[in-house]
Amino acid sequence: MRLQFLSRTPDKTPSKLLDELSQDVAIDTARFHASMPGYKATPIISLDNLARALGLKNIWIKDESCRFNLGAFKVLGASFAIARQLAIRIGIEGTELPPFEELAKKAGKAKLRFVTASDGNHGYAVAWTCRLFGLEATVILPKGNAEQRAARIRSLGAHVEIADGNYDEAVAAAEKRSRLEGSVLVQDTAWDGYEEIPLDIMRGYCTIEREISHEIVLDLVHQIQHKTASSALMAPTHVFLQAGVGSFASAMAACQSSSFPEASFFVVEPCKTDCLFQTAKADDGKLHSIEHPEESCMTSLCCGTPSSQAWEILRRTACGFVSCDDVLAEEGQKILQHPLGSDPKVTAGLSGAVTTGVLHAICHDEDLRDIRDKIGLDASSRVLLINTEGDVDSLA
């Protein structure tokens, strides 16, 4: 089994969560991130030769591997959520935050300590943000996590612990620690009674959509001014989004569905931890966890329990769910590492490359033709992918 595909008609009932991840919110989060030291919008790379080889009009990949030189997108969510907690402690309400420097000057008065569970990227983002604000952090990693990831997090001054079990057990350990020591839990998984901070993390991810929309406008203006052919960045028709607990995928789908109303969104997970796929397949109004999740090479996506907020959004926005083998992540990484013709090389970790591997398989493999036809991938399709991480382990 290389991949399973589940087609789904989005539930169009209203949701307040979709309003919480609107274009206006994306403007607020992007403004805050732009005030942070070292901010630079990440590039959108056009893979024209790959698109032609797969019979598509365009393939674009938003490359988050260079985000704040940290190797992954996670810092957008962690920094916004931590900044919001600081703002609340000093009496600032609402999602519109003051500039970073103004908030950092008052951070010492808040006397906050943060704790999180992570497979690596999120923990590093929390540690980096806390160091930037002069705050303390504890990061709990799942058992078996690469030692270089722990070392990389420790290098930022955070305390690191290794849980006795998998990611879900690390989350439970972080939640327990936050209660016992009174620290603030910064987790992207939402459950009953723990929803505001995961929502702030999702809000932070909306900066990615804001940058994409801004680049589309700039390209359109350039095209008009210079009367060039229609090769500029345009609104996508298909967006493939990788998922662990689903916070990133749902934030992107929520924000982009208002910016790109004609786009179809597809969620991609490792088959060993495909909790969103199984929840969609059951279609019984309940969240479905993977009882005994196995390790995948896509370590950043090895999450066996979906976020309740993520599912509320994805059931209203996603047109399909993909559960795939590790081999497709490996193939996607090779495709990006060894591009066709003049296409730029993209350095991607396995979690970042999996959507490329899935897109290639659907378009290239004849035994998947029915999926290609069902979702309408053809010569008019404009596909957006997001490389969520670079080769992060080599950064240790």
C-alpha cells in the first residue's frame, strides 16, 4: 500500500473557529512577526519542469526551511502564542499585539515559565522564543527521539526531558508538569478545557498565508506593469497540507479558504499515525486516536491523537484525506533534492517533503489515475505545497 485516499464533501455549517482564523487575524499575526528580529518572508519556489512532467499547469512550494534560520515553520505558532500569554499577563487583550521590542521590555515582569511536548521542531521554537524574551522553558521529547534534537534544544538554554513513551505520552507528561509547577503549557493539540493557546498557535501559522497572498498581489502588479505572459504566482486550485495533530493543516485551510475560495484542500498523514484520516473515515462525530502508533520517518507528523479544533475546521474545509507510506516522503525528498532541469533545489526534511511525494505518485502512477481524476488534477491545475521543514537534524 503506497497510499489510501478518502474523498470527503466539506461540511459547510458555520463555525466560529473559521472566523478566528480570518484574513484580518492573519494581518495581525504577520504584523507581529515582521517586528521580530531576523524576520524575512520565506520564498515561494516555482517548480515549472516538475509541473510539466506531471501534466499540471503550476507547482509552487512555500519553503519554510529558512524561517528565522530555524529550519521549520513551527516558530510562527510558538512565538505568537508565547507573546499572547505575555501580553495577557501585562493587561493587553485581543490578537493585535504590540511590536516585539515593546513586549520584550516588559517580559521580565510577567515571571512566566513555559513547558511543551514536542518531536523536535516545536520544542526548538518554544526554546528559541523563550530565550528571545528572556524566559525559562522545559521541553519534553518522546522516547527514541534523536539525541541531536535534544542537544539542539538544550543549546538554547531550555531544560529537556525524555518521556517514557510516544508523543501522546509526552504531551500528557507536559500537561501534568504544567499543573504541578504552575508553568504555562504551550501545545498545539486542543482538548476540552485547553483551547485558547492551541488556537493562538494556529493564528501564528496564518502569517504563511499572508505572505502567500502578498506575493500573489506583487506578482500580479509586476505582470500588469511589464505586460508579461501569465507565468506569475496565482491563486492555487489544489493545496496539499501535511498533518500531525492537524493544527497546521487546519490553520492553512481556514485562512486560505477565504483567500482562495476556489481551492481544494487535501490533508496528508503517515499511515502509521493517520488519526485524522481515521476520524474522517469513521464519520461518526467523534475523534479517533491511533491506539498503538508506530514510528514513521516523518517524525514531525507522528501524532496519534487529533486536535479537536483542527478536526472542527478540517471537516469543513478538506476535500480529501491521504494516508501514505514512508516511501512517499523519501521519494518526495529525492524529487526536491534532485530537481528537473532548471527547477531550483529545495532542501526538505521528510515531513516537509511528503506532500511532494504524494502529488508525484497521484499524477505519475497509473494505478492512482482514479484519484487524479476524482480530484481534478489536470493541465489547468495550479498546485501549492508547503515545505514545513528543512533537514533539521543536520542543524544540531
